[in-house]
Amino acid sequence: MGRLVLDEPLASELQQVAEADNVSIEIWLRDAIKRARWEARRKKVHSETEWWYSLPISERAAYEGQYVAVVDKQVVDHDSDENTLYVRTRGIFPNKLVLITPADKMREIRVTSFRLVQ
């Protein structure tokens, strides 16, 4: 396991916050990092969704009746079957967040977890 070195006064401040929450500083930092990662993924999905639905209808019409996979504001794949598209894009982009959405209408956004492999 790695080691994290924090300068004062940040180290003392974090220690006080962790003690106030009645947890170790290690647990408090782990949870804070998890929240930050979740928030970053949420923002990324929102950005990808906004990009897709801001495209002209004429561009989106090419995928009518299908699901599209979006990575870094690019359509990287599409399929009429959402699960098939999911499995395929997980194989191609195992460590990337992939937005999969119906091409022709907005729906509730679901984010699936993924694991970064070093």
C-alpha cells in the first residue's frame, strides 16, 4: 500500500474532521475520495448526455431506434440491443465511462461502476 504525506496544517485539520466523524483519518480520506470520484463520473455522464442531445436532429436520426455509446463526446458504437452494446463497449473501453442512451429520446441516466486496472 502507498503512503500519503500531508503538510501541516492540512494534516491536523483532516485529523480533527475525522475524529469529529468518529472514524480514522484513513477511512475518512477513503470515503472522501470515493465521493469525489463519484461526482467526477456524474459530471462526465452529464456532459456526454448534453453533448449527444445538443447534436442536430438530422445527425441523431441516423441512429433512430437504436442505442448509442458515447465516449469523450464521440459516438463510438451503436446497436438496437442495449445489452449487446453494453457488453461490446465494456470490452473495448474497460476503464472508461461509456454513456449508453437511446438515440431518439432522453431517459433516466444510469451509471454503472467500473474498476480501473493498473
